[in-house]
Amino acid sequence: MSYIEAGSTVTVVSDSGVEAEALVVSSSAKKIRINMQGVPLNFLIDSKGNWIAKFSGLNFSILKNDN
């Protein structure tokens, strides 16, 4: 996935398949901080190049960049 700028909107999907819009608060080459409906999530890049986060026993990934 290409670089995601702070202030852009992304779609986040949970491991159960639920999708939600989220706002990128900050981003770097190794971490993206996202506000998803008031919940802060820190996404880290895995060895396959996917952005993943864990919160309350759920796994989340960035599905696509909407902007």
C-alpha cells in the first residue's frame, strides 16, 4: 500500500469483516495512528506489507486508502 498522509480517510476492516471509515491522525514508514469512531488504533506494517492493529481481542487491517 502506498504512503498514507495524516488527515486522509481510510477504510478499516475487522477480522469479522466489519468495515468502518477512519481518520489518519499521523503516519510514518513504520506506524500509522488512526482514529476509528473515537478509538485510537496504532497500525504496524507486517512482513507481508499489510497494515495491522489489535484492540480488545480483535484484529484490524487497512482495507484501502479512500483519498
